[in-house]
Amino acid sequence: DRRREAPAAGSPIQAIVKDVGEIYSRLLDHRPVIQGEIRYFVKEFEEKRGLRELRVLANLKNTIFETNEHVLPKCEQAMHDNLNETFKKLQAANDMIHRLQEKECEVRKLQADKVMAREEKCIAHWEEFMKEQQNKRAEVDEEHRKAMERLKEQYAEMEKELSKYVSF
């Protein structure tokens, strides 16, 4: 601005320069307008943003308060009730399973006792069978021995009779 005002104070060029400067600043130099718009935008943004963030924080505070005061106790109570009910059901199921296991153990023991009784009966039957076989074998051996003796005696007699005829 000082350079522009430095030439002759009353000359017509000065008025022209001044008018050209104003035209230039209005048409080509947008800095003051842009700076004003920027300041206005920042001011509006900060005010609206600040209010919006305050509303968001207030909503969060209300939500947290409501959750702590109302929802959380309800959830804890519901959880406690459901856990107690579930625990009772689990205990009942556990008792039923325990009884079933005891019954199964008794059934297995009865089956094992029956199997042992059958095995003992089979063993006794086998031993009796083997004794009977031994007795039969002894009888057969005795009959065979007697038959052999009779045959020996018969052959001995036949030899004696043959020896009578062989004298020639």
C-alpha cells in the first residue's frame, strides 16, 4: 500500500492505480474472503461438533447409568435364577446317571456270577464226563485183556490139539 501511495499525491495515475488495486483485490485476491469463510466454517464446525459431542457424551452417560441401575441387576438376577435352575437340573441328571451306573454294575455282577456258575457247572460236568470216560476205558481195557487171555487160551488149546495131529 505504501508503494502505491508513494508516487505523486494528486496525480490522476494515483487514482487509476488505486482503482486498479481495488479491482485486483476484489477480482483476483480472494484471501480475505477465503480467510473469513474459513474462520466462519471452523467456528460453526467447532460449535456444532462440540454440541454434538456433548449430546453423545450425555447419551452415553445416560445409557451407562441406566445399564448400571436397571439392566445389570436384572441380568444378574436372571443369571442367578437360571444358574440355580440349571444347577438343580444338573444335580438331578447326575443322580440319575449315578443310579443307572449302579444298576448297570449290579447287572454286570449278576451276569458275571451267572457266567461263573455256568463255567463251574461246565467244569464239573467235564470232570464227571472224564471220570466216566476213564471208567469206560478201564472197562474196555479189562474186556480187551480178558478177550486176549481167552484167545491165548484158545490158541494154546488149538496148538495142543494140533500137536496131537502133527505127530506123523
